[in-house]
Amino acid sequence: MPIAEIDEVELLRLRRQDQTVHALMANPKAKRKVLEAYREHDPNARIPELDAEAAAAAPVNELSKTVADLRKEIADDKAEREKKIRLDALSSTVDGGMAKLRRSGWTDEGLDEVRKLMDEKGILDPEIAAAYYEKQHPPQTPATPSGVGGWNFVENVQDGEADLKKLLDSKGNNEALADKMAREALTEIRSASRR
């Protein structure tokens, strides 16, 4: 093979490069970077140090990926369980509130209006929605006769139990008292049916 001639400047440059590469290869951190840079330049190059590390790291990397996947699955499962618990609690609150409203005299139509209001306004508590509904839709004041009518109602009875006692004492013959008690019952029924 013929020998190529180079000038002195080229020789000095090549010697400096050789010294630099030898110095880099003597330092373990720098050597790894040089080898990785060479692998970047030539992906098919056989570099025993990097190939051995990759072979040793493959099972660890696979195991690390499996552990990371399991952790993610456990975290997702936990978040789903917590979400279900919160939704069940919310559902229980809504069902309990609706049952309480029903026990207090609300009709199916009234409960439907409360549900509709809860959906529209984003209210989660049926009792709060019912209070808001009642505030927005107050019950009508029932019409009651005023003054003394043609039946000569002159008695003014105040206490409910006293009214019942007086009615029993009169054996149902007290028209003014019977009328007063009927108006009170009618008022109570009308205000309950508004819900």
C-alpha cells in the first residue's frame, strides 16, 4: 500500500485528535458519551460495552415498564372507586332528600318540579332546591270570607283544641265554629297541595 504524504500542520492536527480521543476514552463518563456518539453516527456499529449494557438493561426496563403500568392501573382503579363512592353518596343524599320532601307533603308533580330545578340550576340538595322553588313560587293565599255573613257568624273562636271541644259540647250544632274549622282545614290542604 502506498504511503500518503501529509504536511506538518495536518500531522499535528491528527496527533491532537488522537490525544483527545485517547484522553476521552480514558475517562469512563466521557468514553460512554464517545461510544454513544459513534452509535448515533453508525447505528449498526458493534460496540460491545453498549451492547452488553443494553442486554443487561432490557429485563430491568421491561420490569420497570410493568411496574409503571401496574401503578397506573392501581391509581386508575382507586380513582374509579373514589368516584363511585362520591356518586353513591350524592345519589343517597338526593334520594333521602326527595323522600324527606315526600314525607313532608310534597306531591309527585312538586317533586318533578324540584328535580327539574335541580338539573337547571345545578343544585345537589333537594331540600335547598325545594326551598328555592317555594321562594320562587309561593303558595296562593286561600280566599277566606271576611266579616259576618248571612249565617250570623258572631263567635270568634281562637284555639284549635278549644274549637274541637266546643264543637263536641254543642254536638255539632255550632255553625260558626264548624265553618271556621272547615276554612282552617281547607287552607291547610291548599297550602300542602301547592308543594
